[in-house]
Amino acid sequence: MHIIVSLFKWLLGLHQLVWFVAGAVSFSAITYFYKKLKEIGRFSKGSYTFVVLSSLTFAFTLLWTYDSYVENEVRAANMGLLVFGGLAVVFAIVAHRLAPKKESK
């Protein structure tokens, strides 16, 4: 019983909970963009690949920043926002450029 209680405490600790929530948000964003791109007729494998990369990099940016602030490493948090956040934006721009144009009738 003690092992189960310890595992439950570990799973519901704030640090692990933040990582689980970030994973859920990343999965939700990836699923949303997949459905949206299919719906509006702008889906391509290249575009979707960069959408996934952008979503995962954005989640990593938030997690890096959170962990750095928890460890009181303010410079690391700011550099993470700049580097990884910038990379996420670049991936999003590439995804937008790779999406085929919507055909008008």
C-alpha cells in the first residue's frame, strides 16, 4: 500500500503535473491543427510536420521557462524563451509557407 501511495504522490506532485498538462496541451494543439488544416483544405505532409515541430518546441519553451524559474535561474529562463520560442515561431512560419494555397472556385 505504501508503494501505491508514494506513486500517487509522485504523479500528483506539481512538477510532474505541469509536464502532464504540457503534454496534453501539445497533443490537443497538434490534433486541432490537423483537423483545421484538413477542414480548410490546406493540409500537406510538410506543413503538418512543421506544425508538430512548432507545437512541441512551444511546449518545450514553456517547460524550460517554468523549470528555470523554479530553480531560480532567471537568465536561463529568458534565454530559453528567446531561443526556443524563436525556433517555435520559425517552425510556425515555415509550416504556413509550406501549406498549399486554398483553391478558389
